[in-house]
Amino acid sequence: MSLTIHAAGLAFPEGPIALADGRVLFVEMCAPALSCTHPDGRYERLCHIPGGPNGAAVAPDGRIAICNNGAAFTGTRHGEQWDVAYADPADYVGGSIQLVDLTTGHMTTLHTSCDGIALSAPNDLVFDRHGGLYFTDLGYVHDAQRRPGIYYITPDFAHIRYVIAADSPNGIGLSPDGQTLYWNETPMARVMAVRLAAAGEITGTPQCLYQFSDCMLDSLAVDSAGNVCVAVLGAGAIGVVSPSGELVDYHATGCSGTTNICFGGADGCTAYITLGGCGQLVSMRWPRPGLPLAW
């Protein structure tokens, strides 16, 4: 696999978003900041995001929704490599879901709790076609009240509900028909799936779509064929799991800290991959277009 490096020396990048204007947004968890690359190759740090920005997505109104883990993790840089571990409780400020206006840099905090229980370490997010927001809360290990799982925020951003418990959930995505919700369980290296009865409501019992071995999992994206494209930690790869639960492809990245993937380019066949451990944003040609996001 041939990789093109778009930016290097980044502070543990995550949450890539390929915009229509050719920019690629991403968060730098250890900066902490929202940054981007431009079509001419320029790198720009757009704004400071206090805490620990961990995931990003375009909201229906054009603002950028951020999963903020509240500085649940700390990064140590060794040359060009980053090691990430759970932060000391004294540095932890609590998790939140935020919106950032790219024009003004203004940041709004939407939610810091659900049902009276504080969000612990929100990690990744996806909007549905209605404008509602699913997100994962990985859970901060030193938070005694942590409630890891999947949450849903209504399209008006006013209400939040706990959808289902999960074991350290990380990346999250929706099937092309919007009826199946996928997420990764980091330490168990499982890709999970459950059918949706309605927005923010599941039906049936979540099932393990695919079990990886000798690794952990970070985030994911879905391609136009409905495959779940999973960032594999440790092994350093993007594993491609079909909707029927088969591993159909496996792309090594050369970086054990491979964190996330999104799709862009004129034909949707450019995969942008964040290599958090190596501090890089890279891309490769993908054999099929990515699934266009709802917003």
C-alpha cells in the first residue's frame, strides 16, 4: 500500500474530516487543538480545544461537533512517536460534547452529563440523516461514576439519552441504510453491530460482527459497500470487515498507533488516515468510494 504524507509532527491526530473545499480537518488530542491541511499542502492549527479533543464530525449547521475526553489521556512524545496513557486525576476536567464554529472559532458546550451522570471520556461520533448524533463514551479509568456506552443527542441538541452499555467503545458508524449502528470495543478488539428501531433506539441484542486478535481497536468509517473500515492498534492497519462479518481486506500502515480513517477526494476513493502514534495525516487510494456522510 502506498501512503502519501500530508502532515507530520502532529500531536496525536484523530477524527479526520475531508471537506468539500479540499481541506482535511482533524483534532490533535495532545495539543489540544482543531487543525487542518489545505489543498496546497499547508498545515494550519485552527483553534485551541481545552481538554482532550478525540473525535470530530460536521454538524447539520456546518459547525464541527467535537467529542472531548476531558484530558482523560496524556501523551508523551519520544522523537516523532507518541505514547498515550490515562492521565492523572488531577489533570482530568470531565468529558463533554462541543460545537466549534470554523468561521469565528467560537466553541459551545452542548452536554457534560446524561441522566445526572457526568460524561466520562467521549471518543467518537456520527450524525444520522435526521441530524441526531450518536457518540461513544470510552470511560476514564479513574472516574468512579463512569458509564461507558453509546449515547444519542437529538437533532435540536437539547436532549441526550443513554442508548446502550458497551465495553470501552471507541469508533462509531452507521450502515448505508442508516438502520445498523456499528462501534469498536477497544480492549476486546471487537466490532459490534446492532439494529436500530428508531433514532436513538435499538432493537434486539448487539452482536459481535468480527473479532480481531492480538491487537486493540480505535475508530472506524464505513465505505459505500457497507464495509466497516477499522483502525487496528498495535498491528498498525486498517482492517475491512464486510456487513456479513468477514475480514475482506487488511491494509498495513506501518504505524502501530493507527487511530482513524475518513474518505474524500473528487470520487470519494481517497482514504485519509490519522497515524496518532506517528503524528501524521496520510492518505491512500481506496478500492471503492467511502460512504457519504449525512452532513
